[in-house]
Amino acid sequence: MLGEFAYEELLRPVPGDEPGEYRLELPEAEYRFTARRGSYDSWQVAPESVRCSRPDGLDPLRFLPYARQTLGLRGETTGHLIRELSATLTADARQLATALTAAELADLDHAALEGRQTGHPWIVPNKGRIGFSAADAARWAPEARSPRPLPWIAVHRRLAEYRGVPGLERPEQLYARELDDVDALRAALGPDAEDYLLLPVHPWQWDETVLPLFAPWIASGEIVPLPSDGDPRLPQQSIRSFFNTAHPERCTVKLPLSILNTLVWRGLPVERTLAAPAVTAWLLGLRDADPYLRDECRVILLGEIASVTVDHPLYRELPEAPYQYKELLGAIWRQPLGPFLDGGERARTLASLLQTGSDGRALAAELIDRSGLLPGDWTARLFAAMMPPLLHFLYRYGLVFSPHGENAIVVFDPADAPVRLAVKDFVDDVNLSAQDLPELRGLPDEVAEVLLRESPQGLCQFIHSGLFIGVFRFLAPLLEAQTGLPETEFWALLRAEVLRYQDRFPELRERFELFDLFRPRIDRLCLNRNRLLMDGYQDRPHRPHAARYGTVPNALVAVDVRMPGQRDRIVTPAP
């Protein structure tokens, strides 16, 4: 809380009496701590150094009342924030009670490791899950690590629409892949079974949202509850996406959950759910037609290959209604990762590299040791696996993923060295250049209507904020502390990888200038400021966007390390 609130300048600690010491004066308490200032003007607070003038001041729940005036919190925001923080701490306690060592974490497969992660490091109340009871969290939170079957429902085509990629144009093609016995599910529908679409539903969503809000259409028989397909499903970090643990070759399903977590209600927007397969088909077409992406990067795009959308007949006519009521019911089927991995390859979300085991050892440090590589060499391979496909999509095609720790999945070779990248969550997190580019002129209408457009620097911000600030800002000091890799070398290696890509494609020079990743300062995106001061807990007709507040120095520019093999290109600080 001290570090992230200070990073967003919600709090402004002042230097203390000793080098590296800081003091925070609040109306009811004084805090002292030591901290190191890191990249992007971040604060790395030493936990054991924090002292407070009040005996209960080290309790984070007590900290909020002490800091509320300085933070400028409204009363209702403080009340809801305490609830979110308490739920987050409860989830953290569960994780601590069942924690594994770094070596044990390294041995887990991709699905099992998801249930061991501690949440977004940038957002303080990162497991608030407003709407879940304690029993709900014990059943359905990722840290519960409890696979459970999902019930299915049938929805009449008067309410529901289906979309699929080529080869899955008809729902029966999807059901044949995903269900052992579709006829058993359809049996309850009688002679009109073909008039209905089938989809799984989260039991919490059915009880809390579908039954109350779709009651007239359940009563009319247009929505019919069905049995489960029997396959146990394991929740991922996003809570609303599920691995199929009985049939890992089958799709991950993404379902709406009307809970407020991190910044937004976790539903499925109607228009985006409808368009998801079209977006997938377009992205896969770009990848498959580009030899660099297809053959050299071998980037894996986990496509959203089918969807069923159920639009509430009343809320769809109310554009001014809160957006949570336009995201109530539907499903997206996403390709599973396993079939895309080569023999011996393993996958881990990028976020997992920030994990520390119960023995105090970082998972990343464990993987570096297992790889037999020097820390700098392993980190260079991480950047070489991740950056080229992300840069190529940006520079060549004017599109950017949101490559945050959950959406970006790192693929490792049998020695645990990073080798390539997998990306997921397209329709929610792919953005296009607002500036006219030839590569975007033939965009399919269904794709053009749903994907958001951003200015060139807005696209760059997704990489800076989602990846560099959201993940690497935390990974760099972790690697320095546990492997001895200096932070300056970390950022120099990252810059060197960007320059290496640019050397490879000199014909894109104008795009390098248009999508300039080397501006001396970039906007400071503030995820906590959004919750605390901007949106709070209000309902609104559209999803909120992260707040912007001031600027921070660009870590790609503020390095002066000469890298091996770059004798003629010294990485120099900005003037």
C-alpha cells in the first residue's frame, strides 16, 4: 500500500533522517520506512522497515482510516475499500497457509500454477470480489484449487445468438468437440431442441443473477436449466475462465460473473462476445500469413473460437443503464494451450514469474538455476521470446495486445529457458491504431465495429503499462535481489531487444517513429487512483478506464549500459 500509493502520488512521503529513509505524516499517525526508488519512479518499500507511531498502525485495515483524509477518500469509498481489502487479505491468508516452495512451484503444470498466484501486484485490493460470500470464495476462487463441474442451460434462439470461426460455423460442430453426449443434454428440450443453444453457466451467476433477472423467460421455457456435462472445471486467475481438467484438449470456457473485482464487473459484454470468433479468425489470419510470426516467433494465439450471447430483452433497450446489466449471460470457448506445445515444452503465465515460494525463493530464480544459464542470459531469452511478436504486431499491423501478466504466457524449453510466447484474451484486450494504416483498411466490419482505436502513443501505453510497468517493474528488483542481475542491466537488455527488432526490419523505420517506445517520459497510469478517487464504486453505463496522472521517466531511455554485441550502439540516457 505504501509503495503503490506513493507511486501513483496518492501519498507523498518525504525524506527522513537517514539515507533511504522516508516519513509519511498523516493526521492521526506517522509512518517511517526505508525504500529504494526504482524504474518508472516506483517505490520499493522494505517491509520489515515500516514503523508507525500508533501501535495498531501496521494493520493495513487500520491504515485506511488513518490515511483517508490524506488520500481524499469519500466515506462510501472508504467503506467499500475496507471490504475489498479484507477479502484480499483473507485470500492471501489462504495462499500463505498452503504455500509451496519455489522448487515445488516450478514442478506444477500451467493449470495448477494458476491457483498459486497472489494477484495483480499493482492493484492493492486485487482479490476484492464484491458479491462473493466466504463460501463462494472457498468454492470458486482460484486459490481454492477445487475443480467442479458446471451446469449447462439451454436458451431459445429468440434470446441467444451463436458465432464460430470457420469450421465451427454451426453450434453442433462445437458441441461435437466439447460434449460427450449432446443428446443427453438436449433430451429435456423435447421436439423443439434445435431451437435452443446450449452453454455452461456459472452456478453463482445462475443463482445470483440469471434466476432473478431472467425469471420471465425461465418461466416461459425460453431458458431451461440442464444437467452438468460432468467435466470438472478449474478456475483460472480471472475467476470467470475455467480449465477442463478431465479433458485438457477441450476448450477453456469464459463465463460472466457479476462480481466487482479489481476495476470492473466481470461480465461478458454482449457486442464483444458476439464478435470474439471474428476477431480470432482475423488475428489468426494475420499470424498465419506472416512468416516471421508463424515460423520464427512461432507465437501461439489462443483463439476465442466460439461464443453464445444472451442479451437481456429489457436492458438492451436502456443504453443509460449500468454496464453490468449488459454483460449478464453468455459463454466464450477459447482454445486450450496444451495442444500447441511441443514435446518437453512447459508454459507458465508471465505473472507467475513474480511469485515467491514459502522458502522465500523466487520462482524465477529457481527457473534460472534449472536452466543452467546466467541470470542475464536467461532474462535476455525471456525478452527474446516475448518482445518480437508483440513488436511485430504493433509496428507491422498497428495493433497491440494488452500483454499483462495474466494474458501473456511464457513457453519454456525442457531446461526451463524461455523460448516463445502465447497470448490470450483478444476481444477484450486487442486495440488498433486510430491513425490510418494500409494494413487496417481491409478490416472485416464485425472486427472494426468492436475493437477500440487508440492514438499511436495510446497503443505504446499498453506495452509500457501492461507489460513494462505492470510486470517488469516488479520483476527487475526481484531478479536483482535473488539473482544479482542489476536493474540497469535488466532494462538495458530489454532496450537491446527492441533495438534488435528494429535493426531486423529497417523498412519499418517510419512505424518506429510513429509508435515511439523511446519517449523520455510516458503517462503514469494509476489503477489504485481509479478506484480511490476517480470511479470509486459507482455504477456507470460504460466500463471505466485507468486514470492518468502526470508522467514518469521511461525505463527504456534512462539506462546507460553498453550491452554485449552492441559496440556501435551504446544505450544512452535521454538528454
